[in-house]
Amino acid sequence: MTLKEERNEIKNRALTEWVAEIARLTTPDQVVWCDGSEAEKDRLAALAVKSGSLIPLSPQKKPGSFLHRSDPNDVARTEHLTFVCTPSQRDAGPTNNWSPPDQTYAKLRGWLKGSMRGRTMYVVPYVMGPLGSPFAKVGVEITDSVYVVLNMRIMTRMGAPALAMLGEREDFCRGVHCTLDLNPDRRLICHFPQDNAIWSVGSGYGGNALLSKKCFALRIASWQGRGEGWLAEHMLILGLQSPAGDTRYIAAAFPSACGKTNLAMLTPPAEFAGWKVFTVGDDIAWLRVGDDGRLWAVNPENGYFGVAPGTNSHSNPNAMKMVGHDSIFTNVAMTTDGDVWWEGMETAPPEKLIDWRGRPWNPGSGDKAAHPNSRFTTPMANNPALSPHANDPQGVPISAIVFGGRRATTMPLVLESQNWTHGVYLGATMGSETTAAAAGAVGVVRRDPMAMLPFCGYNMGDYFAHWLQMEGAIKNPPRIFMVNWFRKGSDGKFLWPGFGENLRVLKWMLDRIDGRATATDTPVGRVPRVEDLNLHGLDTAGDRMREDLAVKTDEWSAEVASTAEFFDKLGPAMPPALRDKHRGLVNSINGARP
Ligand code: GTP
Ligand code: SPV
Ligand code: MN
């Protein structure tokens, strides 16, 4: 083996020794340390084009952009192959797959032995969080995938700034990623939070392979946050500016493919002239208590890995603009003139396309042209709605926390919690229909507490306790709400138009916080009446709105039964305060039964 160390000047012993150790195990032909430069990007993109992993798109239609077609068996996160490997199974808890650390390391080492022979091993140092922020953290991902390197370059502050920030420190997240042969039988995404380490093998897909994202910034970081008194959450962060010019910040947790990217950059409806939404983050928030007793949020990421289908110039004009250049598209369809296409982009598809698998496609083909979980990777600097505080080292102060799921029934358009504990209860009992973002059935309601079911790196009961405890530290806690953009009428259609119109609901939240709006108390929380919402210019009929805001006793009886089952599964770690809330709710729902 000849190891071509391109960067002899790396002084961090812990880093160079760890890289050498992984190189001895995987025996690559060469080791390349990534610096994050423009020249490096061009060189790697050219390599990827040569190997067929990237297809250049039209320089006129999508300048600086590429299409990647993944292996058809590797198109989404694989939750059944994702493990939290803590020394004790109790620490991973009943909602995580667990395997013992020593055995798991041994198994993975076995798989990785000689696995990079004939290939290049890339060392990708990256910063999560704004540069210069006291909350930022360094990770290093070792990978044999050029596609991963190019995506990491968009998603994180990658290369030289990370090495500069790291200096001689040893507390970086160690991520090992190896593509192997993409055989699902040799695919595992393993987390060792006690070692600040991740080993991901056998998948090239986003959340499985871009280790900065779900693996580090959520699973490992949530564990760190618990120990250090902060929260790592699956949340967007947005700034909402009123016509008077004051901006309030909202953090919102929705499960995968349930509307975070869209809400984070929404375009207000015409009736809300002068209102503006600014994006701080679209997927992950790190939340800490500031000296002023408020909760402050930073977005650890530097780009967006967003869902393509359904994105169009009406639903999300900002997204359409930002993916117009310097983006990587994964598993979308390609037009004959080198542009991209996906379901929900235009009403009528073009006559001819190449589908996500590279096959000729026409409107009569039957199959979807783009994979339902096809994605774009775009630098946040491309976003026309980017907040001036997206790179602010201190982050932004949060006025409201919003939880939301994808529910065809039961959950009204919006609910306000009675207090922090009730808000935590609402988050903890969230349900949502599964989506194409994870492998497996789509459209099945499951409990997905705080949208963190697949991402919490420790025992879910302890996580709830940590949330409850945070109240003591936050002198001025944000108000907690619950939303559902996805309730359906008897005709099977969404009751609420969603997208930009969601601003009407955010506005009601701010008015509640300021004591300007009214609501009705129900057993499950405070719900607006139709007349409490500003619906000017919306042609949704009053009875559909009433249906969307209804709290129905029979639906809630089923809901609390499902919650009880989930709480039982969590066992002894479940905080008594949430059990109490639950009992109270069951009683008032049963009391309300006719
Ligand atoms: P992840 O990146 O997987 O974490 O997803 P996300 O929460 O950022 O979801 P995203 O905003 O990408 O939306 C996912 C899908 O839901 C897309 O197809 C959107 O078009 C659709 N969607 C988003 N917001 C709304 C809404 O308000 N109403 C309706 N009906 N659909 C929406
Ligand atoms: C999600 O699934 O919630 C995503 C995409 O944001 S991934 O990066 O694959 O996790
Ligand atoms: Mn996500």
C-alpha cells in the first residue's frame, strides 16, 4: 500500500493517528485530505462525472449542477439498520435498535478490512454551527464516496475552517463511512455516542451517509445535549418579520417529509403584504438557554437536503430559485434538454423524460418519473429568503416551538398548549404518517415524538425528562403549539391549502403570545375558532375550516389509547409528569363522551 499523504502539515496527532488507523484497516490506494476549496470541488466533480456517479446538467438550465442516480435499493434512510451502540441497552432505550459496542466494532472492522483497496479514502473535516460560534462543533468524516464529499461540501462548513477550529483538540466526532458494495445485507449505520463516533457501512444515501446530519447533529448531539443541558432537535428555524419590522423566531419539529423546508422559506399570501419569512435552518436546530433566560437556536448546517417532489413555483418559489444553480439532484427525472423534473413540479409532465433509474419515460409509463424521496442538495447561500442571522454565532431567540405531524384525521389545524409540561406532552405524543424519507411502508400512523423517533441518540423516556427539566433553566420559555397541515375532508382532499397560507397560522400564534387573539379551551388544548384566524382572501369554505379545527371525542379516544400503548412501551424511564398529563386527558375525554 502506498499512502499518499497530501497534507503533511496536519498537526493534530489524534486526528492523524485515527486517519492512519482507518487507512490501515481499509487499505485505500491513496488518502486525500479535503480542503473545501473551489478547485477541489471542480476536480472531484470532474472525477465523479468520469466515473458516471454524477451527470452534468445543462449549463443554461441548471448552471453548476449535477444529477446523481443512486442504487435503486439505496434511496432512503434505513431505520431498521440504524443502531445506537451504548454500553448498556437501557441507555439506547426501547425505541432504538441496540447492539453491544465491542461486538459491533468487531463486526464492522471485519466488513471494512481491505474495503477501500483500489479506491481513494477522503478525509472530510467539517464544522457544525456558524464559524466562530461557541456552540459550533467539529466532525471529521472518512469516506470512499466522492458524491458524499461533494454533498458534505454543500451541507457543512467543510475543509480548512474545520481544521483551523479543531487545532490540537481531540473532541471531534469521528465518522467512518464506507460504501462497500451497497448490499443491504451488509448495511449498518452505527452510533457510539460515548465515543463520539459513527460507523456507517453499505449505503450512499443522504441521512445514512452524510454523517454530519442525522448521525452527528441529531443522534450524537442529542446525547451530548442531555449531558450538557441543551437540546439537539429535528427542527426548522424561521424568522417572521412583521410590516412594522420586528422579527420573531419560531422553531418547528415535523417528521421527515412533513413540511419543514417548505415552512422555513414560505412566501406569505398576498393579503399579508409587508410580512416576510426568513430561513435560519430547515432541518436541525441546536437550542441553548441564553444569559437572558430565553432559548436560543443555531442551525448547525450550511445547506439543505430537501425533498424534490411537490416543490414548484407556487408551493415554494424560494426553493425553485435556490435550486436553479450549483445544486446536486439525487434520483429526480431528467428532461431531454438537461434539466430536472419531478412529480408536482408542473401540472403536465413533458412528453419525454429519463426517469430516476435512467430509463426512458413518458406520461403513459405508469411509474413515477422521480423517486418519491428524490432530493436536492443546495447551499443555504442560494436561498433568497436566507436570514441575516443564519451565520450569527449566537443564533436567534425562540418565541414559539411548534410540533406537527401528517395526520389525515384527529389533529386540528392548530392547538396551543396550556403550559410547558403540556407542550412537552403534545410533542411526546405526536403521531405522523410514515413517508418515503425512510425505507418501508408509507402512510402508516406511528408515534414520532418531537419528530425524533428515528433520531434520538438515547433513551426516549430520558429525553422527555430532559425536555421537562429544561423548563427550570428557561426563565422566558417559548410558547408551545401543535399543527397539522394534512387533515383530510370526507372527499379525501386536504382541508387546509397549506404552504404559504400556513403563515395565517403562524400569525395567530404570535397574536396569542401577544395576547391579541382568542381561542377556545378543549380537553386537548386551546384551538382557534374560525373567526379567530385571519382568513381574508382565502376561498376555503367555513364548514371545511370548522371541520379542520374540530376536536372529535371518538377520534381522541382512539388517540389516547395509542398514546397509552406507546408510553407503556417506554417503560420505567417514562417521566411521571407525562403519565399524569395523560391520565388527566383520558379523564376529560371520557368525561366529554356523550
Ligand atoms: P425532511 O427533509 O425529510 O426532514 O422533510 P421536511 O420536513 O423538510 O419536508 P418538506 O418541506 O420537504 O416537505 C415534504 C413534502 O410535503 C413535499 O412534497 C411538500 O410539497 C409537502 N408539503 C410541505 N408543506 C406542505 C403543506 O403545508 N401542505 C401540504 N399539503 N403539503 C406540504
Ligand atoms: C429526513 O429524512 O428527515 C431528512 C433527509 O431530512 S435525511 O438526510 O436522509 O435524513
Ligand atoms: Mn429531516
